[in-house]
Amino acid sequence: MQIYLVGGAVRDQLLGIAAKDKDWVVVGATPEAMLAQGYQTVGQDFPVFLHPKTKEEYALARTERKSGHGYKGFICYSAPDVTLEEDLLRRDLTINAMAQADDGSLIDPYGGQQDLKQGILRHVSAAFSEDPLRVLRVARFAARFAHLGFTIADETLQLMRQMGNAGELNHLTAERVWQEWQRALTTPSPEVFLQVLRDCGALAILLPEMDALFGVPQSASSHPEIDCGVHMLMVAKQAAKLTDDPCIRFAAQLHDLGKGLTAADALPRHPEHEQAGVALVKNLCQRIKVPAQYRDLALQVCALHGQVHQLAHLSGEAIIALLNQLDAWRKPERVAQLAIACSADHAGRLGFENEPYPQATWLKQAFELAAQVDVQMIIAQGIKGAAIRDALNTKRAQVLAPLIESMQAFKA
């Protein structure tokens, strides 16, 4: 029995990154031998065991043979005669197909270390095309390592295109699409995930609402980058600079979906694109099973970002209506979340990256002022029933008067 550290832990160690998880491959063993040493079995599709003390995963060396469509359509063969090189051959990228022996020596049969030095994401073998999930994984790795200068090998990107053309991506489950997207939202460069999917044709297959933004023009005066798809990527990049919160990053990426529906005779303007986008956000989130906390914020940002941009032109009543729609009184954290997403939208335009965006501060100030209004004072005046809400809204709007005056003076 020989045990090797494999995959991401080896890769990250060579990059000088602390590895979160360690995976191990065991060569020359049987399930019975593992159980006899106290390991616990957890694998369903192939033999994977938990170490009796560390609880890290130890998988028996295996090979795979394609038997159907999708990422589950494989027959696995695991036996003591499977070599380490055969096990590494089935992995996705060369940088993930390295192993380390217990004496620290590196086993690198497919040039992973060289690709790591050159910053190249390259598939190990033609078997890459048998698993459609790898298209999403490569896009995620590209987003994770883009800040280190990593790019995808031309031949790998071409193979990813061929997989889409062959219909393999249609066999991905909604859960796996969301899982990879969600992971990409926590990387340093989430926009790269979307760009790679666009480059290989996967965005049109998996997220057609987002792909529809590319090629749609906007007014050059407010959007010098012109293209709505380019703007979406720029906003995604700015959101990642402003916050680590994946919910805000997700909402920022979806904020302009409605622009993909604008009638040709209205272009380059996009009247009422905010409301047009709400249904698209709902459908997308339902289709790929996006969690409620992500969906709900994305819907709010989609519906309200235009009003936030025009905050200095809104009346006190309109600002309170915005905060009511945001459900800010019960969920005050949404005010800051909306402000950040709108800041990313503002900065995600060519030449506007460093321009000030006072609306973010104004929105938070408006909420803080309005939240100071005590509903008990209104009740003490003898106001009852539904009239309490109306009186509360009126009083909250009134206390915004000085802020509105200062906003309008600033814009003037």
C-alpha cells in the first residue's frame, strides 16, 4: 500500500498557497484492507474512505470509462493493479494531476509543474471532454487564478467549445451549475468565470439571459463601453473589488438583465429595463435553483438600482417607498448591500472606475434618518389601524427634507 497527496493540495503548495483540504490516493490497496486499518467508507460511486483520526479523504486509485452522458455517466474501476499514473491521467487539468510521496518527492507525469510555472490551465488528456462539469470547473479555476496571470490553453478552450457544440453541457444538473457559479463568486476575479463561459459558448447554453446582453448597445455618453455584456463584466469586476459578499456580487452581475429584452427601435436607450429584468432574474434563479438569499437581493438590486442612481431627483415620499420596497426596516443590511451593488454599477463603465458615487452615502443617510422616526409617537397621537402606516411614511418623508436639499444642491 502506497499513499500519495494529490490534486489541489499539491498545486497550492507549489503556489505557496495554504491548502484548505487535503486529498490522498492509495495505490495497491483493497477496500477490505482500508477497513481493517480503521478507515470509514464514504464513497458511493467509487471507494473513498475517511482517515480514522484526521477524517481526510483517502480514495483508492481508479480509472474511469465513459458509459453515458453527463458527469455521472462513468464506470469506475478500482483495484490494487491501478497505478498512480493511471489515476492521475483521469484528472481535469495538468496542474491538478500531480502527486507527492511521503518523502516529499513530486510525481508529475503530465507536465503540471511546468504549466503551473507558465500559468497555463491545460487539460490532461482527451478524456477531459467526457465530463461536462469540467467546463465549469476550468472557468472557476480561471477566475481563481486570473490575478496570478493564469490563462487557458488554446487547445483546452477549443475542446470546451466542442463539448458545448456536442450537447454535453445540456446534461449538467441545475444544482451543479449553481454550485460552480457560487464558488466562482468567492474568487478574486468572478468576472473571468463569466468571460470564459462566454468564450467557449457555454454562457449561451447555461445562462442565455446573460449571454443575450452581448452585442446590445447602450448610450455612449453614459456607457462609453457601449456593449451591455461588456458592462456586465465590468460591473462584476468592480463588485469584487468593493465586497467579498457573494450575494452582492451575484446581484451586481444580474442587475441589467432587462437590457437584453429592449426593443430594437428603442436602442441605445433602455426604458424600464429594471422592471423588465425582474422576471428574467426570477426565471434564472428558479431554473438553476439559486438560494433565496441570493435571489431576493438580486431581485431588489435589479428593480431599484435605477432609482438609487437618480436619488437626488426623488421626493421624500419616493425615497421612503424605495426603502419600503427594499424591506429595509426589517432587513436593514439590505441598504448597504444595495448601495454597494449600485456603486459597482456606477464604476463598471469605461472611464468611470474612480469617479465618486455619493448616492451610496445618501441612501444610507436617508435610511438612518427615517429609521429614527418612532412609531410609538404616532400611535400616541391616537392614530389607529392602516392610518399608522400612512402617518409613519409621511413623517419619515418629512425628516428627509434637509438631506434632499443637500443632495439637490450637490447635483446643481
